[in-house]
Amino acid sequence: MTETTQSQDNPTWPDLAIGLYDKLTGRNAEIVYEFEKFVIHVPVTATPDTDHTPWKVDGVVKIKTRDHS
């Protein structure tokens, strides 16, 4: 199985988002992502084997992208 086939059979979330944006670009489309109780583990330092600390967002984060071409 090639890398391309694997990607098509088991796409990652970023692959899906990129594919959706590619289809909507040029159509005056807007993509909205909403996160509730969002937790991201942020590296404490910029070294490969660093510890991570959780950052928590209590509420909703909205990220909007729009193609204004």
C-alpha cells in the first residue's frame, strides 16, 4: 500500500480540513471551528524530550477563515 493510498483510506483531521478548504476556496466560503472544554498540551521548553503542561480554555473558541480573493 502506498503512502498516498494510506492517506486516502485513513485521512488525518488536518487532511480532512485541508480537503474541505480546498473545495470551498473561491466560493466565498467560511469555515468555523468550535471547541468546548478545549485542552492543549504545550511544551514547557523547546527541547525534544520536554514535559508538557495542559492549557485549558473554559468556553468556546471560534476560528473563522474566509477567502476574500
